[in-house]
Amino acid sequence: MSFQAAESELKITRVFDAPRELVFKTWTDPSTMLAWWGPVFCPAKQVDMDVRPGGRWRCCLASEPHGGDLWQGGVFRKVNPYDLLEFTFVFEAEGDMGVENIVTIQFFEEGNKTRMDFRQAPFPSVAQRGANNDGWSNMFDRLETYLRSKNGSK
């Protein structure tokens, strides 16, 4: 069985009850990222970012499932404030986790809310794409909670 292009891609769309500027800032400010980056079982404990095309980012997750620190990072390829972020993403790990891919996030105003279209590709396997879907989905739940606390909505 061959691995089809659509199978190697992860797409997630979320709508947040927060202004686009606030949602974008949570993706580009290391102090805010500490509040939501990483799944609940693997929270960030250090985030370093140089948010500009060619700038590097690196994050350390406190990972019980992986037996300690789990580092990830990459390079920003595109930064269009409030509209678009694109960066490389790789775990500093062996095997499928250590395969670099591209994350593209678009932010759209929808009234007083923000629609975030997230895309990550390519993945070396359906299993790795699924594991990333679980992790990002959990992170985006944490992001929603964080935005609610900053935006004053219920």
C-alpha cells in the first residue's frame, strides 16, 4: 500500500472566541506560549523564539511519556502579522518523530472571533500524523482556555 499525499498531511481548523491579534500574539510571544504550548501531559517548560523569516524557534517539553525533556524546534519561513505563520517543525528525536515537516497557520477574522487553519505536512506515516493530531488537538484545547482567560469570555 502506498502512502498518499493526503494521508501525509494534517489539517485542523479551530474557531476561537478572541480577536485575531490576540490569537496571533499567543503564537509569537514565548511568555504566552508557556501557558499553552504542549499537550497537557507534556507542557512546555522553555520557549525561545526569533519571530521573523529565517529566525529560529526551540521549545522544551516536560515529557513523562518520553522519559524527560523532549526538544522541538525549527525555522520561521513566513511571518505576516495577524495573517500567517509558516515554520519548519522537528522533534530532536530518532525515528519518525525526528522527520522535519512544515507547519502553516492562517488566521481569519470572523466577526469578533478568529478562525485558525492549521496544516502540517508531510508525515512519514499515518501513525505519526495521528499522534501529532492528538497532540495539537490537546494543545489547541489549552490555547482556547488560555484565550478565554485573556479575553474575558466564558
